Amino acid sequence: MTREIKESALSRWSRRKLEAEKGIQPADLNPPAEIEAESSAPAAESESKPVLTDADMPDIETLDADSDFSGFMSEGVSDELRNLALRKLFRAPVFNIRDGLDEYDEDYTSFEKLGDIVTSDMKHRIEMEEQKLREKLAAESEAAEQETDVLEEIDDEMDAIEDEEESEQAPLKVAAADPEAGSGKAVDDEQ
């Protein structure tokens, strides 16, 4: 039963589901007699051919890219001999062509020198290093200024303390140096 009109996937699914419910085997699953006859013909031919064994196969060393390897696919040939023949076949240059699209085809261990070319990554790294250096210098200068400010404050405080001590000790030094001047002063005050 051939269908001249193409049916959509949904209608085909619906039709097959209805046929399955009714117990009718779908027409798509019944192969035509022509296909059955064709599929049985190779089986008849394979029965008429003798089964080849390891003894019937040529020496592996004598095979080249133009040799016929189909005999090694016979059921009577051992797996070891079949694998050796397949290895020999796939070592032929026709099977060893690289398309160049594999990542591992190239040698990534040696790099071409860039010369005078500066890439954007290199420029970015140089800029980042310069910025770090500027920030470091700014932080160092700020720390030095703060240290200088602190030292100046300490010096000012020390000078102030020394001035206070000197002012407190000045009348004592004068009195200690001239004992009469100290008593005379008191006399002058009385008058």
C-alpha cells in the first residue's frame, strides 16, 4: 500500500495508533516481496562462497594500500589476523591525512618571537604596573609627609617644653648667681 500523498507526522502517528488499537499491522512494517527477495539473495551467494581461513590469507608484510583486504573480513579468519590486516590498511597514507582542524596538530611548545610588536595585553600590563608604581610612590610620599609632620610636631612640643623649663628656671638662675641682687630686689620692691 503506497501513499501518493505525503502525510504529516502527526497524521501518520494518529493513523498508526488507530491501526495498533484495532490489531492491524501497519503497512510500513510489512516489507514488500521485492525487498525480501533481495535480502535473501546475498545470503544465498554467501553460502555458495567458501569460507576463507587464516591459511587462505596472504602474508601481512606483502600487503600495500592497493591490496584487497576484504578477504580478511571472512568469518573463518581469526581476530588477531583481521586486526593486523586492519592496522596495515589504516597505516596507508590515504587514511593518514590531517585536516588541520585538530587542536593537537600544531606544536605549541615553541613560539614565534613578537619582535617590536606590543600586543594589547602587554600594553595593559605595562599600564597596570605604572599605576601600581604611581600608587606606591604616592603612598610612600604621603607616609614621608606624615612622618615629617609628626616629627615637626614633636620638635615643636620639645621646643615648647624647653622654653617653659627655661622660663621657670630663669629667675632661679638669677637669684642663685647674685644672692644680693635677689635681696636687693626685694628691698626695691619695698620702697
